Amino acid sequence: MRIAKLALAGLLMMTAAPVMAQELVLSSWLPPKHPIVVNALEPWAEDVEKATEGRVTIRILGKPLGTPPAHFEMAKDGIADITYGLHSFTEDDRFTKARLGQFSLLGDDAVADSKAFWTIYTGKLDAAKEHAGTKLLSLWMHGPGVFHNNKLKIEKPEDMAGLKIRVPGGYVSELMSAMGATPLFMSSPEVYEKLSRGVIDGVTFTYEAVTAFNLTDYIKYTMTVPGGIYNTTWFMVMNEGKWNELSDEDKAAIEPLIGEALAARVGEAWNAADTAAIEEMKAAGIEIYPAPESVVEKMREAATRLEQEWAAEIGSEYDGAAALAEFRQMTGVAQQ
């Protein structure tokens, strides 16, 4: 009898014991005070904890576990539980259809752009296939990409010839070549050193990135185009095994917080960061000006050619032209 009572007491204690929280590690390579980390990722992690009643927590690392280009594989291989990154950083062609969101003249609102990218890429263009081996948590785009340099104000297409310009890879690298500039790939954290030392003359970046990476002392001119000169596309993924370990209850609690909802959250943070950065750039004496029509026309010609090449590259199974038309319709940008 005594043994039975002890066994029952032990069972009751086990039942009453709190369930241990499952901590997920998110490797983050943006600066810890970056507005996307502070205003999107950290609040999102808090919401995940609340939604799962503390059963799932997310620890955002202050330093990344690898280089930015390595982050997709890091999640896939379980080096980190959750990672984010740019599709164009990956050193192969696995994300070919993600170029949908990298072209020129797509939109000026990071929320609308990100929602359109999530909807079309996961729908018509089968994003899950290109992110195979992971749980795709979200996709997003930043605000319109602009052209910053410290050499001269661009007044005609020929002015871009020979300028050494940082690019994040992907479409904008080809666009800068077509415009006569010399594109040099490097990840965002590398830009300060290269620009301050004169290794590059300028950078394709958002407004926000100029302030986030402390570049205001090394930029004199910022050229804009309605709808953006380019954009970058981002993923957030989770190790598939870690996702599968979560209970059905916790998966159901997390699902409303990912996908389009997370894309919109990041887009809102980017819009706010761009607005603040523009004021800071103006205060620093950086001249922000619209691209001359001759420059826009040359860019549009190059962009149209590159879009057509991409549509052919992804194959007849996918209608790239129709996907781009739908994208622009969703963001309110007139089709080229």
C-alpha cells in the first residue's frame, strides 16, 4: 500500500510539474539595434512566447553563428533553429524564382511589396520547393532600393560608367552592369569598411541601410526612381526537424504569426526606418534627388530585358511575366 501511495504521489508531482519551454535559437546577422531586429523580430519572438503560453521561446543571438550567405544552410543543417537572409546572397541558383521581387519598378511600400511577394511566390511560383528541407516561416522585401554614391550627381546614363558599386548579388548586379557601373558583391556588414576606405564609390541600398550601417559620412548623392531601382528578397526559415518537434497545439498557435502576417510586420518596420533615415540623411547634407528621365529610360530598357530572360529561365511550367504583372497590380505600380 505504501509503495502504491508513493507511486501515486510521484505521478501527481510529475503531472503538476511545469512543462519545460522549448527554446529556439535564431541566428541574426543584422546589427542588434537594427530597426528590423528591434521593431519586428524581437516583438515577433515575444508574440510567439505569448501565443504558446511560454512553451516555445525564441532567443535572438547578438552575434550570428555564420556569415550572412551561410544562413539558409545553417537552418537546413540544424546549426541554428531559425535563420533569415537574402536569397541573392546564396551562392547557387536554388532561389531562381525568388527574383520575382528583385526587379525594378515594383513598389515603394515595403508592406505591400512583402505581402505581394509572399502571396505570389508561395502560390504561382512554388516557394516551398525552393526552400525544401526547411519550414518556410516568411518572405519579405525591404523598401525601394536606391543608388548612393560619393563621386557625382548622376545626370545622364554615361555618368554611371566605371563607378564601383556594391551590390547584394542577384538581379541588381546585372542591372548595374547594364548601366555601365562595375558591380562588386558584398554583404551589408562589409560595406562600411569598403566605402570608408574608397574601395567602392557607392552602394545600392535602402535609405535605412545608410543610417543603420553608419554610412552618412561617406555618401554625398542618393538617386531615386519611383517603384525602386531594385529590391531584395528575404526568407525566414526554421529547421524542419525542430518544427516537427513542436506540438500540434503550438504549431497552430504560431501559424497566424508567420507567413503574410510576419511579412507585413517586417514591412512596417522597414517603412518606418526608411522615413526616419531620409530625415537623418538630409540633416547630414546628402542630396536626395529623382533620377533623370534618360537614366530611368535606360534602366527600364535593361530591366525589361532582364525580366524577359528570367521568365524564360524559370521554364514553361511557371508564367513569370504573368507573376510580375500580378505583383505590380497588387502594389499599384503601372506595368512597364
